[in-house]
Amino acid sequence: MNEGFITIKLEGISHIQVERCRQMIHQMFTSDVFNVRNGKAILNFDSEGLLADIEISMKTWSRKHEQQPELMPLSQFLVETNSDKSTVARSI
């Protein structure tokens, strides 16, 4: 296995703040946050700003893999903007 290095230069922060960031980044790596595909990771922090937990959800099914319905042209409609900035579509 190859080793990789990430170097981040942070100016004007204390050693305690650097260690807090290092711990959070380490936890994200060990929790596979950076390996999420077709999903999302939600980071939740406690009242002290520490990483409390990580929620990972992955899509198991996606509509985009189904055949999309044929789109009908909208050439028979007129869109108008009212004085209150609302829009109305009318059939011609």
C-alpha cells in the first residue's frame, strides 16, 4: 500500500485548534466519508464544535437509470410575468 501525505498550512491558530481539525479529518477518513458515491455524508457537531457523529446515506436506486419519458415541446404556451413578479403560463 502506498502512503500519501496531505499538508495543510494554518496560520494564527493554536496547537489545540490544529489537533481538533486533525482529529476530525482523521475521523472522516476512518468513517469512509471520502469514499461516498451516489450519496451524502452529514457531519454533526456538538455544542463545543467537536465532531459528534457522521451520517452516511447511499442511494440504492435512482430514477435516472430508468428510461426517461419523452418530453413534449412547450411551443403552445406563453409565459407572462405579472407586476408582482409572479409568472403565469397560458395555453395559446
